Amino acid sequence: MRELLAVVAIVLCVHPLAALRAGEKLEILHDIAIRHVANRERIVTWKGNVEVLDSYVRPNETQTTACEVAYALNRPDDLYRWTFRQLKMTRIVDGKTETDVHLYQVGGVRTKEGVTRLDAFDREKKNDPQSLGIHAADYFHPGPGSLDFDPMYFFQEGSRTVEACFQQFYEMSERPHPGRTTTLEGTRVIYRSDFNSVNQFTVDLAQGANLVESLFKESDQNGELAMETKINTSYSMISGIWVPSKVVFASRRPKAGTSFTRTFNWVSQTLNTELEDTEFNLATIGARDGDLVSDNRSGIGLTIKDGGLVPAATVPFHVAVPESRFVRWIVILGTSFVVFAGIGILFYQKRRRMSH
């Protein structure tokens, strides 16, 4: 009931939106930043399983992939673990269907000190030692097309937090411009920046002041749509917190005839329950005794014994090249994914340059 009353109060405060005058700041934008943080920061621990479905289309080729993610997060202790497994891929080229099952698994355990990753692309060699790498803590790049998965990423807008975005919108609102508009539809606040490109963000006050849609559109010099990227998110309230239950990332280039869609469906999730230390053991990401570990921070070779890391002078050290494992994944999925990677890079570069 208190949550409902809070929403009603904010909606009533938004009524004067149309009467915004020069020199005034639009308080609803500041309220969104505050409410969003209040919801997100109630997350202490978070554990879940997610179904990930990909669809990539280009002329004469269609590719679909089914994956799954399991994760566990302990925010106070800064512990995080995830595994990203591909289960099946189907490719249709010039009408010919190819179905292949790739049992690769990518995952890691992240702490304050670093990220221990296992990129198991040859899981059919079950008896061979696997290779793991330990990297600096910032060697972790979650995103809509990445194999690095972090549920907290969905409380961001690209590389920025939602509150940072809306606080910026709030500061700019005292300088009204016809290219920037803020409208209210029920409990949803829509902020739109329409200059050379369109950036539009929709927040639902009734769902924790979270983003339910982000839209980016760019047209060519003739006014025809060159690229469109849209992210739609649905939320569920669990333990009194609004968290994502479904996210659909869709990007397309009409002229090129290419599109990419990735859908995240939460199969199960629990929040703010006690997590055992075993949730963050290396075994949870598929590591085994005898596996080889290269500490890329210090240049030390290690091995796994009794589930832990021990120095081993006989273990060869292999310097992990950033994204080298990802290149292998691109080979697995096909060269078509390279095109989508380019779309994603352009999308985020453009968005960063936008003043909103």
C-alpha cells in the first residue's frame, strides 16, 4: 500500500509537466534517480538461472542459439560467479539447415582481487586438463552481446548508471529545448532526445523507477532509418525488490538486411538469502583438480589441487591475450556475428557522444 501511495504522489507531482518554464528543473527526473537507487541498493545477494536465446539474420542466412546462464552474487563481500553455456545452435544458409551442438562453457569467479576465468571450448576432451586465467578485476565486460554476464548490468543504461543519466537530464531541464521532451503516460515517464539521432528512455514509476525501454535510432542523410536498437525490460517484485524477469535486446540495419536479437528469460531467481561460500568455489564454474592456471597479474603458473590454487613450478605459463577466447567463440558462432559486434560498437560510441 505504501508503494502504491508513493507512486500516486509522484504522478500527482508530475501533472505540471506541460507547464515547465525556463529556469525550472523538472523534479520528476531527479525523483527517478533517487527511487531507482533506493530499489537497486536493497539487493544484498542475488542468485539465478537465465535462459538466453539469440537470433541473427542477414541476407541468405539465419542463425539461432540457445544458451543458459547461472550466477550468484554477494554484494557486501564483492563476490560474483557466473557460467554461460551454449546448448545448441542452428544455422540456415541459402535454405540449407545445419544444426550443431556446442558444449562450450564460459564462466568465472570475480573478487576484489581479480577474475578467475574458465573458457572451456573443448569440453568433449573431458579428461584433458583445462586452462584458466586470472586477470585484473576490470577484466570483465558484461553487455547485451557478451559472454560476461552480470545481472547488475541491467540496472544500467549502456556504460552509465540509470541515476547518472536521469540526474544529467534533470540538470539540463532548466534549459528547455524543443529537441528534448519529457512526457507522462500513466506511471511511465518518457524522456526523448531528438537531434541528429533519437535517444528515448522510458521509466516505469510503478516498477521501481527502472528502465522498461531504451530506444536509439539513427537515420541517413536522406532521412531513411539506418540503424535502430531497442531494449525492452520486464520486472518482477521479489523480496520487495523490482528485478528483471525478461530483457529483449534488438538491433537492426534495414538497408543491410541484418538484425540481432538476444532475449534473457529468468527461469528462477532468489534475493537476499544467505549464500554458502561454496557458491563461489572454482568447481562451480567447471574447474577440476589438475587444471592449469595462469595468473596474468603476476606471471605465476598454478594448478588446482583439492579445489584450491597452489603454486606449481612445472606448470607452463600461458599469457592470455584479451578477447582471444572470444575470437574462438566468434568462430563457433560464425563470421556473421562479427557484423553484429560492429553494430554494437557503433551503437555505444554514438550513444556516448550524444548529449541526450
